[in-house]
Amino acid sequence: MKHQSLPAGVSRQALVDWFREGRQRTKEIFAIPTADAYYDRPIPLRNPIVFYEGHLPAFSINTLIKLAFQREGIDEQFEVLFARGIDPDSPDAVKDPASVWPARANVLAYGVTADALLEHALMHGEIEDDRVPQLRGGEAALAILEHEQMHQETLLYMLHNMPYERKNARHPLVDAPERRLTAAGRGSVSISAGSVTLGADRAEDPFGWDNEYPKQRVGVDAFTIDRCNVTNADYLAFMHATGAKHPHFWIRRGRRQAKNAANRGAMSCRTRLVATSGSRAGSRYRSDRFRPEQAPGASSTWWEMAGSGRQRCSTAFPASSPCRRTRSTRPTSSTANTTS
């Protein structure tokens, strides 16, 4: 069994530690909504919050215990209800949550039982067996661990859309160090044309999701990309310069613009990437010119080229940069795992 997150080797204890850390982080995320927001749909055409708290343990039971081990689960009704998310086609098709979803106490009780069963399986079960497709290379065990992290991201961007009064005030989940970026450190870097490897080869990297294969070489034209993310302060300056509307999760208090993050905090690389191809802006605007543009954002090929292509991370992105990559970019065109 191999996994990029465990380069020194995969041990049962490492898998259990990973599982426990993931479940603890999930617990912290589910403490963000207020109690009366449990059945809310922060994004109208996604399942309510309750679904995800049941889906994470149910997916793990369905995948490792029932599918891979061919053993009975814990609660058949829950393992069907929470098996996969089928989002409604329109807001009008949304049903009353109380008529569909169980009480939170029951969901939590199911999760506690599932966690104990899964920990025991990771520590003592036959999680790697080439005779069973789901156990080749420990695939099922690794899948449930990555799946937990993937849905943590889903939950966070869902909760980002909730009104503040529907969320409990708390410190950030991770204390990120404050970064004071100088003008020189925040400059851009030019990447010359070339080719870059995307994706993975199953012989070299046996665990992965369907949309991460196959390995391929892709040609990339020359481009320029900023060394660092656009910050909240950059975006505030852009708003003042262009009259753009503030993000819905920013609020105004008195004459000051207040954010849900520090002024110098970097926003998501995917959301506000600043990159250019020739004279076109690669995101909604150029932070140095404040000129809205209608051009596509930076592609995965640009990320890989800048982060680990012909100009390595140490050149394009300094070690302190929040955009520095640690894992190779892979194609994301497949529809695999869009419903789980």
C-alpha cells in the first residue's frame, strides 16, 4: 500500500491517526452552524447540513465494511438515506427537511458506532488483498480517508454562504501565520512556454480517483502569474477603484468595511487567482491595474507549470507563499465522485 501523504510508508497506526484527525476536524466544522441551522441548505441546490454529518460515516461503512469486506453494516436505513447526495433540480423541489432527515441525536449516535467499527477495521481488518478489487493497494481504506477531507472542503464553502447569525463565533480552524508581503515578494513571474505532466500512472501511483488518471504531457504557452494570492486588502482596493460589489460574506460596520478574515489574509487561490496570458487577465481583474476582464482563470496546466514545471516552486513561488504546491496537479474533467 502506498500513498503520497505517507512517503515513509503506510502503517495501520498511521491510517488510524489519519482517520481520527479527519473525524475530529469534521466535528469542529459541524460545530460552526447554530443548532437551529442543522437542516438549512446554505446552497439551495445542495443537500442540507444534516446530510453531510450522516453521509461521512455512512459512506465509510458502505465502502469499507459492506462493499470491500462484504459484511453487514450498522443501520441499513441510514446507509441508504446517506449513501449519496441527490441534489434537487430546483428550489421548488426541496422537501421539508423534518419529513426526510432524522434527528441530529440519532445521526450522531450512528457516527459514534461507525467510528468505532471503522477504527477496528483499519487496525485489525484485512484492508489490503489483491484478490478483492476494492482492497487492491488498500484502495477502500485510503478512499474513505480522502473522502472525509474532500467533504470538509465542501462543508466549508457551504458554511461560507450562511448568514453570520446562523453560525457560532469561533477562532479559525487553523491558525495561519501572518504574512507581511513586500512589494518585491508580491511581484509576478514569467513562465516560458513548454510542456508539463498532468495526471498519474497507476503503476507509479496506484491510489487515486478516476479523474486523476491517466498521466499525460500537455503543451503550455508562455504566461505570467503572480507569486502570491490576491488578499482581502487587494480585493478591497479593487472594489474602491472600480465600484465592484463586495462579496456577500463581507459586512459593513459604520464607515469601515469588515471582513470575515484579516485584511492581509489570503483568499482562495482558486477563487481570486491573478494570472495573465499575453495581455489578457487570467482572473476577474489584475490587482495592479484594477481592470475587469472577461477571460478564463488560470488552468491546472498553468499551476503545474509555475509550481513544478520548468521553473520550480523555489523560483516561481517562495516557500512562504500560500500558493506553493505540495502535490502534483491532475486532470479534473471526469465526473467521477461528483455525487458522493
